[in-house]
Amino acid sequence: MITVAHRIQLMPNNKQKTYFRKAIGCCRLAYNWGLAEWKRRYKEGERGLSGRKLRNGFNAIRCEQFPFTYEVTKYATAHAFDDLQTAYTNFFEHRADYPKPHRKKDGEGSFYLGNDAIRLSDTHKGLKHLKKVVHNVGCKRQYVNIPNLGYVKMSERLRFNGKILGVKISQDGERFLASFQVQITEEEYRRTHPEASREKHGAVGIDLGLKEAMMLSDGIAVSNPRTLRKHQRKITRLSRQLSKRQHAKTKQERLQGVKRSNNYKKLSRHLGKEQRHVASIRRDFTQKLTTILTTTYEAIAIEDLNVKGMQRSKLAKSVSDMAFGELRRQIEYKAAMNGVRVEVADRFFASSKTCHVCGHKHDDLTLRNRTYVCPHCGTVIDRDLNAALNLLCLITSKVGTDYPELTPADLTALHSRFTLNGIATSKVETGRQRKL
């Protein structure tokens, strides 16, 4: 069995939007109450705390202190304590920092629904006068039932046939999204992911970079879309205009009750929309690129980059725009689904400074040197391509299998897939050897 997720945009009316905001607020209230209660009990010497104990304590005072939470589904407050338990578990196992309170931000938040509360329908059962009206021509859409609210229209149908494990409804600016977690069989996965059944050939080493998004050991350079840089001028202009609108600029003004003007709220929504547009372009590029790689090659070698350290440099904005961590995460989970082997090089593996021909390490190589010239054997090659070839050698040395190279026909097909998905590429010469 395979668990997949399908995120669908909801199309609620004003009443339903109000309900969603109430549910998100109740979820945030329960989480922050549980976090404060956990801290208080721990200081008093109580040990063995858990999310279940805190949830029982919250339910005991819920009727008296928080009666408005009964206006929304019970999952809005119950599942918040499960999230709190997960946050503390990650902290104790040194996977994350200490949990912080959830803040009320403009256009953010989410709440969870269990599988027993989820119902899908092709008709709007909530309105009796619409039952006999043909409003869903071709069954292009579906409706999801929300407890204490009714059926809400979705922008598209759920594409997977399987068992729904849960739904998380989140707010993204003016939009509301429903993320369905569905458990499906391998046959259903192959039906909904036809590219996963493609015949895979060879192995590839991937060198991530900023000038080019990535360099493949086959000599293909994937161009960096530079999403943030292309929209930075508009985002900067909107941010400057927003700072001039009436709002509380300091804590003192906020305590004095300075309110945000209507122009501030309008411009804030406009700025958020532009920022989400940038994030959507980056997400689309990452999804398409990782899908092509994991459905083309049998084995992939990538490097373990110190992203946090790179974000402390002058190139922090470019590093964040590339989202190296998200690229690696998607490659790893998609490779596991498609049966592709992934090798992660050690963080201190000198892929750029080592000659892929003779193995000599060029310690004097700097970031300014974009061409690698081996002082030992005379090899002249593109720096990033040399790193990708070293990563490719890492696969064969660890696995002990010599994967066949892609044929010219396979490389042409790979170029076509990149082009059809709007991903720009270029061919890099494999280099030459000469004596110094």
C-alpha cells in the first residue's frame, strides 16, 4: 500500500469561509493552551506528560471557559494536541527546536479532519432546492462534507481511488485548500502516475548550483529559473508602499491601539498574492524536475549540502530561491516510490576539487574558477560537470554495478521531456585532456 496526498482548492461561500477561520482559530487556541500547560506542569515537577493527558484536561474545562469551540468540528481542537505531542517528540529526539506558540498571521493556519468525518458527493446535498438542478455538468467537481457545516464545493475531483486517511484544510491568503491523504494500491499508483511505469536507464550524478540549477553527469545543464530575482522588483515596490500605510509600526503603537487602515489590508493581500505566485512557480519547477529525474534513471547520486551554512553567506537569497532541501526531499521520496536507488555523498566529499579522470585533488581551486584544470593529468573540463561525474563514480564504487550510459536517442527524449515541461536546458561539452 502507498500513501499519497492530493491538494485541492476549495470554493467556499462567505458563511463557509467564516467557519474555516473559526476552526483554524480554535485549533490555534488548543495548541497554545496545551503548550502553556505543558510548560507549567513541567516546572511543577510533573513528568510523563503527553498530548492525550493535556487533551483530557482541556476537555474538562472546555464547556466553561471555551464554549465557542463547540461551534466547529471536534477534530479542530483534538488533533492540535497530537501536533503538540509530535512537536515535543521531535524536540526530545533532537530533530527540531523547542515548540513555539502558533501566532495569528494574515492568511495562515490549518485544521484536521479524521477519516470518519469525511464524505464526498457529486451533488450539493446541503441545499434542498438544488438537488434536482444540473449544476455539475460532466461531474468535473465534487463536494466534501465538513462536520457542523455541510458540503463545500471543490475545484476538481479527487483523482485517487482508495481509503481516505484524513484531510487537512489550510488557509493560504484568500484561498482555502484541502489536502487529502489517501491510501492506494500499487496498481492505482501506476494508473494515476503513468510516467512511473517508464523504462529507466543508467545512473546520473547531480551537482546542485546557483548559476545552473543542477548539472547532470550526462552533460545536461538545467537552467536556474531565478524566480525570486525576476519578481523582486515588484515585491520590493509593494513592500515599500505597504510600510507607508497606516499601521502599528512599533510595540508602543500597538499597545496604544493603532489600527491597520483599509488600504494597508488591501495592499497586504496584494503583496501576499505576489509572494504566493513566486512560491507556486518554484514549486511547479521543483515538482516537474524531480519527476523527470526519478522516472528516467535507475540510480541517482546527490550531494549533502550544508544549506544553513550557505544561507549565512552573501548568496543567502539565491540559496533560498533554489530550495536545495526541497529538491533533495522530493528526489528521495519519489525515488522510493519508483524503485530508484539514491546515494547521498558525504558532506565533506570533494566532488568539485577532485579530478574524475585520475583522482587528483586540486586544493587551490576557488569559486572563481569555473573551469577545472587538473595539474596532474591535464584534464580540462567544466567545474560543475566534473563534480557531477565524481558523484556518478560514487554510485559505481558503492554499489559495484556499472550502469549503462544513456544512448543519444535517450538523451534526445530526455531533452524533449524537459522542453515540454518548460524547463530550460543546455548541453555542456564533456571536456578534453591536454598536457600542461
